[in-house]
Amino acid sequence: MRKILKLDKGLSIVDLVLVEPEIPQNTGNVARTCVMTGTRLHLVEPLGFSLGEKDVRRAGLDYWQYLDLKLHHDFDAIKKAYPHARFICFTTRGDHYYHRISYRPGDFLVFGSETSGLPDDVLGKADLVARIPMVDQIPRSLNLGNSVALVLYEALRQQDFPDMS
């Protein structure tokens, strides 16, 4: 069983937040990535699916039992629950490139829904707003699971992949 990495303040090395995710397969994919990296996953409601749906479980395979999952009614609830955390939001409109950020233990990496991204009110509460570089000619962005993996692994790389082999 893979353990969840803990810091003195009860935080995992970094935490991952999905705000109002809509597609169960994407959330299942992200959940599996979280399990394999020892990252806590926070889901901010409303969700576009039920956590009991077979599609979510199938995408996460048999890893759900190892997932450190927290549900929050809204973004304000997660901010209130972790008042000292730094919340880094990711959007195509971000001011900073994800790979140029100095990630710290206890950071919360925040991603929005697949169709609309992060709402302006959430972006307004961010400590930092970042983006992944992409070509301008395509009016779409990367898949949510791919975006999460890129950013999460960069944050863990900067911390020398603690407790990972």
C-alpha cells in the first residue's frame, strides 16, 4: 500500500484540487495519478457525475481504495479549511508559466472543469495564476488529466520526488 506523504501540518507534499469536474473518466485518471504520487485529491462541488459511477471507478481501476479524497461544497470551503496554503490556479489565461514557478510543500494545485475552466471568482482568490504553454492557433486546451500530470510532476520534481522510486 502506498502511503500518503505527510508534513508536520498534516498536508501532503502538494494537494490537487479539481473545481467542478464534469467528465468521470478524467477525474478517474487524475485520481489514479494522485494515488501513484501520494497526492491528496480535493473535489469541489458540484460534480458533473456521481462518485459511485462505474466510469470513474473504471478509469481509476482498483486504486480508489488508496485515494486520499476530500470533498468540498465550494471553493470558499477549501480555502477556509486550509488558510495557510498557497493556492496556484491553472488556466489558459495565467500570467506565469507552470515550469517557472518555485513549488513549495503544502501548495494546492487548482484546475477547473473540462468545458469552462476555473470561474473568475475562484481565480480572484488564487495566490498565483499560471498556465501551460500551448500554440495559439487552436481554440482548445490540453486534456485535464494531461494538464494535471504535467504540473504535478513538475512540482514533485522540484522537491526531488519525495518518497517515490
